[in-house]
Amino acid sequence: MGETHGDTTARRASPPLPTSPAFWRSPVRGVRFTAVLGVVLLVGLTVLFVTGLLSYAAYNPGLAAVNDRTPDKGWLGFYLFDWPTGPRWLYRLDQGVHVTLGTVLVPVLLAKLWSVVPRLFTLPPARSAGHALERLSLLLLVGGALFEFLTGLLNIQLEYLFPGSFYPLHFYGAWVFFAAFTAHTVLKLPRALRVLRHGIPSGDADELAAPDPAEPTVSRRGALAMVGAGSALLLVTSAGRGFDPLRRTALLAPHGGAEPGPGPDGFQINKTAAKAGIRPSQTGESWRLVLTGPAGEVRLSRAELMAMRQHGAALPIACVEGWSTSDQWWSGVRLRDLAVLAGCSGAAPGVLVESLQRGGSFRMVALRENQVRDGRSLLALGVNGAELSSDHGYPARVIVPAAPGVMNTKWVSRLTFGGLS
């Protein structure tokens, strides 16, 4: 049967598909709008990548297998170095910038993806080898960005909905993303800078602008202002997790947990004794700290540790989720003094720290020689003039300057000095 006039009219009136330029009608899209967002992301994502690598180095993954979350990293660990102990706020600053900046960039990233989404539906998929490379980098860039931001934001809230461990997923994902990001930058940055400096040359088409734009409801400048306002709102509601005066504004604080109550132990707790499976019987009178070293095995009660010379240090705790405490005043026995007691003469060696906690990540950690040697590194028995609470690691915990929070092991049961490379 032949096509009727009504069939022809209906076919012509049907809405265009996403592969058609007529489908995308927003008057906001344009090369200059995208270029502004791209330059912001160029700076922000570079800082995120560098601070992320530094955060990974802070775990000293090359020291011992218990520290290494990515044992198959190979040459991707080429940059690793011995993490220092000073300044004491080094990890607090690095991870605070990493997590806060990542959160703040979410509106910018979403706006950037929105601005270029018509290009994802362009046909044919590849017009040349160069175009195919550009499309592949774009696919890896978009997928990598969404993966890294999503896993990072879930980690902040301790919501591990993705399969596998956060550490290798985020680490390897970062390298894949940054490789695509670098390729995309090489291809697009010269054009973006020319557009920002001189505008679109006369006679050139704005390939991101809608061919038949709808009536505007907001200007491009207004859209950029909305993106900036969204980022500012996220900054206000997230940055306070690391600053005492602003903690009440940190509505997006990790996992939404309430702040601890007042008193000497009234500062952030990531893992409670109950969550770690620590029973009161394990931390009572029968508890002993076991030191192992050249002198053999030495067992010390908490009372014997308290009878040793006590030292103090003002140190923060900073976690990979981005929160940190202000400086707390810790008191206890220096790790280097315990190394001597274990029979280590001369330079203090590294130490393997074991917790009463029987399962979970970082039940054991290894600390470097420089960390043991630092006079501020303590087996802490008290904090802020009071004994440790059970949630803060009673009867004893490690506290080390500039180390990630998980390296400051709570509920310590054994210290093994030496034997680390």
C-alpha cells in the first residue's frame, strides 16, 4: 500500500533523535561556555590527581605488604617516596584539599558534561584516525570522571556500593582517567585558550551551539553563575569537617555521624570499639602490650607503661574521607623508647603495629624508621589530660605526625620492631 498524506505529515512531525543536531536546542551551549568550564576543570582535576597520589604515598605502600592496597601497581608506583613526619598537618592539608575540592568540582563537572553531551551522539562515530582517538579519549574521560567522582563521594560517606576495595578501584581508575584527561587536554586546550582570548574567529561555526536554539531562559553568564553558586554551596557544607569553628556547617560530613559529646575525648571518631568488635574483656586488667625485637619478647601492662617516662605531643587526626580534628594533646610513651626497650640500639627501626581488632582493613600497619624516630610519635595512653576512651583506642593507641588516620592504630596489642624493608 502507498504512503498516505497523513502518514507523511506524522513522520515529518515526529521529534528528532539525539543523533540529530535539532534535538539539542539549549541556547546556553557553546564553545566559549564549555571552554570556561574546561579551564576550571584543568586546574582543579590536576590538583585532585596530585593530592590523590600524595595521599597514596602517605600510606608508605612500598614499606610492607600490610600497607599496600595495590600490590600489582608495577610502574604506577614510580613516584612513591618515604612519607615525612612534618609538618604535622601535612596529610590533613593534602587530604582535606583533595576531598573538599573534589566535592566542590561536582557542579562544574556536571555542567561540562552537559555542555558537550550532543557530541557523544554525533554520527558517524569516527571520521578519521584523529577523530577516533578524540572520541576514545572522550569516552574514557567521561567514564573515568564519573567513576572517580562517584567512588570518591561514596567513600566520603562510607557507602561501599561498588564491588571490590575502594583503594585499588580509585587508584587505577585515577590513572586511566588522567591518561584520557591528558590526551583530551592536548587535543582541546589550544582551541579553548584561543576562544577565551579572542573569541570564535569570524567565519568559523560554533560547533557546540544549537543550530535552532530555543528561547533563552538564562544567559550563559547566568548559567556559569549558577554553577559557581552550586560549588560555593558545596564548599560551605563540606569544608567545615576539618575546622572546629565550622563543623556545624558541615552538613555533608562523612557518613552523617553526629559529633562526639564534650570532654577530653570529644572529637571525631571514625570507627567505634563496638564496630571493630573490641570486647571489654580484651582491654581490661589482662591486657598486655607485647614488644618484639632483638631482645626477644617483652610484655607490659598498662600500669607498667604508665610508670615509664611520659611524653606529650599536639597532633591532629586526618582521615582519607577528608575529615580531620584540630590538634589534640596526646600523652604516652615514645615509640623510639619502646624500640630501645625491645633491644634496638642506634637508629630506631621500622615497626609493625598490630591491633586487638581481628578483622578489617589496616588491622596491622607498618611505620617507617623516620616515623618511629620522631619524638612526637607515641604509644598514646591518654588525650587532653584524660585516659583514652574505648572508642579512641583504650588501653593504648599509636599516634604519628602527618600520617593518615588509619595508620594511627587503635587498641594496640603488639609492636614488632625491625625486619621491615
